[in-house]
Amino acid sequence: MADSYRGVFGAIPYAIRHTESWTMRLYGVVGALAAGLIATVVTLALVVWMGETVGVQSGTFLFSRSLFVVGGFAAVAPLLAPLLFVARRHRRGEPVADGYDRKMAYGGFLFLASLYAGLVVSAPADLRDPTESVVLGALYALPRAAGIVPPMAAAIVVFAIHFRLRERGGSETEAIESSADDAQ
């Protein structure tokens, strides 16, 4: 395939170039920048953490470092998933439901907003500003451990959108092709 891409870094511009949805193009830029920023912050934080714990015996610290990397990947993967799904569909020429690219972009924006909500919920008490906002007040009232819920729910929504529209797009195309065969 002459117009193919190689890996994740090639899939992002491929998805932006080949989609007809301006929403997906906007998400392609915003999502890629957010994923890059999160990956950079997680990498730098891991380097600092490793430097601070270099003299400590392995065991718990090694395990927690691994969890830190897994957590960073869990934040970046659903951000890139809509772009990767769209790039794959366009590269393979697979049938998609109406608005697939646009709805995948909405799912990506939802995940990005859920990351912010999760950060607000899990913020330490000394970093929380007094607010008159009902939404922020409700988020602050939740226990800090509940900060994982919004991103996990939004990640599930992103993948549910893909799988639901993937199945619907294929069945609609098969129905059209079978009716065209019947007409002949």
C-alpha cells in the first residue's frame, strides 16, 4: 500500500488527512497534543521518581514504578484509540456507519474531559480552591479514589462506540450489497 502508514506516529496524520469529518480533524490535533503532553509528563515524572529512589532496594518501589507506567499508558491509549480506529478503517477501506469518524471524535473529547474530571476529584485537599460552582463542589465532595471512575467510564464509551458502529457499518453495507445482488 503506497498510501499506508507505519505505526502509531504515522496513523495520526493519516487519520487527519483521510477523514471527511472536521470534528475528527480537530480531535486529531487536540488528542495527539494531549497524548504527547501526558506521555511527556509521565516520562519525566518517572525519571524524577527513579532518581529519588535510586538507593532504595527493589521490590515495592519497582512494582509501583511499573504501575506508574501502566497508569500513563491507560491515560494515553484511549486518547489515541479514536485516531487509530479511524486510520485503520480508512486504510483498509472497511465500511463504516454514518458519522463513524465524528462519533469517534466525540468519544475522544469525552475521554479528554473525563481525565480533567478525574484530576479534579483526585486533587489533594490543599490544592482545592473554594468554589461556588455546583459541579466543582460535587466533584470535590467525592472521595479521592473515585477519580478513576470518570476516565474508566469514558474509555469504555470510546470502545463501545467503535464496536457498536463497526458492527452496524458492516451489516448496513452487507444489506446494501445483498439487495444490489438481488436486483441483478
